[in-house]
Amino acid sequence: MTEQTFKDRVALVTGAGRGIGRAVALELARRGAAVVVNYQKSAQAAREVVQQIEAGGGRGAAFQADVSEAGQAQALVKFTLETFGGLDILVNNAGITRDTLLLTMSDDDWDIVLKTNLKSTFNCSRAAVKAMVRKRYGRIVNIASVAGQMGNPGQANYSASKAGQIGFTKALAREVASRNITVNAVAPGFVETEILAGIPAETLEAALKMVPLGRKGQPEEVAWAVAFLASEQAGYITGQVLGIDGGMAMM
Ligand code: NAP
């Protein structure tokens, strides 16, 4: 990949004000893409990501949308098409956790995690694929998780949503392959973002013992892999799940 890998490409990254989404937006912009930085609550952070993109000579725009709501996801895609004249790369990154053991998991804990992590992926992909089919080009990268491959105690809702994203990735990959659209997922392990703040320190320390590389990952390490899958050169890779987990799940 070069600095110009995404020249003339338009990318939309959901939940890009902070964490992994922010790193992905910056990486795609650094390599030449015009990037829509979606956020739900982190307005100031999203504005700062756009400022950073523009300071580097790139093009970016922030847009508020709760991507778990179909109408708002459609508005986000419409904004992207109108602002930058197309949509080549969609990164479904927005995600939350509501960790608790099954016996104490409320209906709301289940519903909001499935809606935010999985329904959002459906919402944004459905809206984006329309434009990609017309153009006969597209790259969709879903940010799943090692929890969707291995399961994680206390995360039945989150693990189900991430496994769902993986199934969705494979089904859609088969559906749109003939239109030159690839659909892949990455499955990060423990990556240093605010999402880890909800995990007790001793649980995290014990979990890190399962990581052959013996450390947490950085958002930039996920971003680099996402950029690879989003590149034109990765055009013969579809329906795959790339682990970015320090070797935690060797599938
Ligand atoms: P994070 O720092 O907590 O960021 C979560 C992001 O999701 C925020 O930008 C947030 O936006 C956005 N978001 C949440 N609900 C949204 C909604 N309804 N609409 C639009 N945006 C929404 O977490 P992260 O670690 O970067 O996680 C990013 C993705 O990576 C998630 O899908 C997560 O499951 C996955 N992942 C993370 C890890 C890890 O260890 N960090 C491991 C595996 C997978 P606002 O702040 O604007 O609300």
C-alpha cells in the first residue's frame, strides 16, 4: 500500500470519533481517501478527527447518526454520496458492550448490543450496497471480534452480535461478489481503547495470558489491516475473517 492507495476513493467509517474507528478513518485518509467520520455522541472528538485529516491535506466530514436506526444509517450514506460524490469503502465499526452473566442479563442489555453492533451493520451495508452495485465496485469491512469466534463469558450478547456479523459478512460476500464488491471482517482481540475500561483489571490481566504475543493491540494495528482489506489490491479476498488478536484465536 502506498500514500495514494485510496486516491479518488470515498470511505465511510461508523463510530469514528474515537477508538478503532478513529484510527481507521485517519489511516484511510492518510492514504488518500475522502472520509466521512460518523459519530453518535462524540461530536467534538469527531470534529477533531476531521481537523486532523484536513491538517494532513486530506478531505473529511463529520456526520452524527445513530447507525442502529435504519433511517439514520440511510441519512448517513446519503450525506456521504452528496458530500463526496460516491461511496467505495464502508467500515462497520460502531459497537458497544453491556457485559454481565446470562442470568443477570436484561432484555435491554441483549437488545441494545444486538441492535448497535449487528443491526447497524445491516442498516449501513444495505444503504451502501445500492451505490456500490451501481458503480460495480465496493469494499465493506466489518469490525467483528475474537468474542464472536471463541465466545467470552459475561458477553453472551456481545459474542452473539459479533458472530452474527461474521455470518452476515459471509452471506453478503456471496451475494455481491458478482458486482465486484468484497465483504470481509476483522476479528480484533484486546485492543487498547475505552471499550476495555469496563473489564476489571484482574480479568484483563488473566485474559492477556491467553495472548501468545503477550500484549494488547493498538488501534493503529487494526487500522492497517482494515486498510489492506479495503484496498483495490485485496480484490480477490472476500468472505474472510482476519484475526488481529496477537494469536489468541488460531482458527
Ligand atoms: P470505543 O472506543 O468504545 O468506541 C466505540 C465507537 O462506537 C465510538 O466511536 C462510538 O461513537 C461508536 N458507537 C457506539 N454506538 C453507536 C451508534 N449507535 N451509532 C454510531 N456510533 C456508535 O470502542 P472500540 O474499541 O474502538 O470499538 C470499535 C469496534 O471494535 C466495536 O465494534 C468493537 O466491538 C470492536 N472491537 C473492539 C475490541 C477492543 O478490544 N477494543 C476488540 C474486538 C472488537 P460515539 O462515541 O460518538 O457515541
